Amino acid sequence: MIRHLRERALAAGAPAEHIDRVLASDASTMLSMLEHLNNEHGGIHAYLDKFGLTHNELQTLVARLCS
């Protein structure tokens, strides 16, 4: 899955060093980020809602990240 995400990000033009840093995050870092989003923004859905994502866009994002 990580390889697939990296390939897609590179194809989209993202810098390789940024992609590698993000994809190398360990579980504790990711859990800390989710905790921060919950405490400061009311969760990931509320955080993304602030940027104007529609319900359909959010569902597409979830499908792409979790498949």
C-alpha cells in the first residue's frame, strides 16, 4: 500500500523527500496527529469540513486512503 501511495504522489508531482517523510511516519506519530485533530478541531471530518470538502469528496478521500 505504501508503495502505491508513493507512486501516486510522485505521479502527481509531489517532492520525493516530502512523500518519504510523510509515509515513514510511525503509528505513534499518526495517533498523536489524530489526537491533536480531535482535541483542536473536533476530529478529522470537522477539520476537513473547514476547508469546504463536501460529503462526497470526503468519502472519495477515505476510499482512496483506505483501499
